[in-house]
Amino acid sequence: MKKQNRRNFLKTAGVLTAATTGLSAKSTQAAPKNILSEDRSGVLVDITACIGCRNCEWACKKAHELPTQSIEHYEDKSVFKKLRRPDETALTVINQYENEKHLNQPVNVKVQCMHCDHPACVSACIVGAISKYENGSVTWDTDKCIGCRYCMVACPFQIPSFEYEKAINPKIMKCDFCFERTKEGKLPACVDICPVEALTYGPRTDLIKIAREKIKKYPDKYINHVYGENEVGGTSWLYLAGQDFKKIGLPEFGIKPAPGVSESIQHGIFAYFVPPASLYALLAGIMWLSKKRKENEEEK
């Protein structure tokens, strides 16, 4: 009888193991979209035209239903006294720097997710919760996210933020390129509201041509560099400026994409990872069988 119980125990445990392993391979395989379309959109930021009105900050919050105040509140320029970063409450911010050419005209720089062509966050995410879409957007899927925050560590621009203050259903927060608006044929909220057309939205290839033409036409106004054209393999947000980008908060990178080797490794490992719920079910089954075997032996 002991042999029979043991055989039944091992057989049942084997079925449970096979079931959980099969479940994980199908349901938890990380499969993000990572589409690099020639027709992808972008935004060209002409830093020399930005007046620091902060309307884009207000419009972004309105479009994403984040807590905000009246647009008049954003006329407050005291925020420029210190450098700011996008966070879980503000997906884009304006920072102000000294102008090397005109000291009485500060340089205003808009900061948000760059929507890289080869996103490090997509590569780092082990569950495929972040994807690069055909329209150029890099977006986050709350239903897949497990809160590991690897994307925050991987991002070379230090953009993704986590809602640490939320105990229930915290999210990774970052600019989503107004994904829902652009699907409907609308402009990104920040582009739509800019009163001086410092932001131009359109096909990325066209924006690079426009930027190059501006540099050629006004060589004294712009430095000969389109930031984002090649940095980290290219980004959907492009910048024109009148002085060195390093001096106005845009980090210096080479043309090589941010590390992407980890993508195939991590996603491959996670494809066969037993999710916690399945693992607990397996352990519970083994414990139940062990208990039944002990009860049967005691009865004998």
C-alpha cells in the first residue's frame, strides 16, 4: 500500500508540475512589440524658440488626467530656480539654463520620455510590459507590469517614475507620446498648445530634413547637431539648440543603442519561469498529498 501511495503521489505531483510549466510557457512569455517603422512620428523641439511659458506642462496633465491647477498657475517662473525631472505627477517639465550668447535671454528646455528607437526600457522589462509601437510611441502596459522597476534603472535618460505613494495598483509613469490622441489623428497635447510653435510633430524623417535645413539656413543661430538623430541609436524626440547640448541638460551619448542584449536573455528566461501563483498551487498540492499519505499510513 505504501508503494501505491508513493506512486500516486509522484504521478499527481508530476501532473501538477507539467500543468504549471505549461501555463508559464504560454501565459507569461514576455512578448513586447518593438516596431521600428520608417513612417514613425516624432517631435522636433526648437529650443531657441521656446519661451518657457509652461503651457505644455499644463496641457500634458490635462490630457493624462493628472491633478493640476489653472493654466494661470503655470505662469509662475520661480520653479526655474532649480532643475526638475519628470516624475509620477508631471510627465514633462521645462528647465531653464543660462544663455551663452545672450545672457538676458535664458534657454528653456523641455524634458520628457525620448521614445527611443531602440528602447532600453523595452529590453530591460522581463514581462514585456513596455512596447515600441509603429507610430513611434514607447508605452507601458499596467496589466503586465510586476513592479520590478528595471525600466527605471535601464533608461539612459532617467525618465520612468514609480507611484511609490500608492499602496494599491501603483504605476510606472512616463510620457506616452499622447498615444490615444494621436490614434485619433490629434496632435500630442504639448504640441497642440505651444503658442510659439517651438514643437513640430510629424514623420521623423521629415523632421530631420527640416532641422538640417534650419541649420543650413541659420548657421549662426544653431549648432550643427540634431540631438536625437543618432544618440543611443536614435530617438523620436529631436532637438535643435544654439549651444552645446551638454550645457543645457541633455546628456552626451554615442550612436550605439542602449544595451539590448539583455532583451533576448531575460525574455527567454522568463518564458519558462513558473509564476508565483502556479508555484504556490504546486506546493499546496504536494503538501496535501503528503498529508493524505501520512493519514493513510496511520490508518494502516
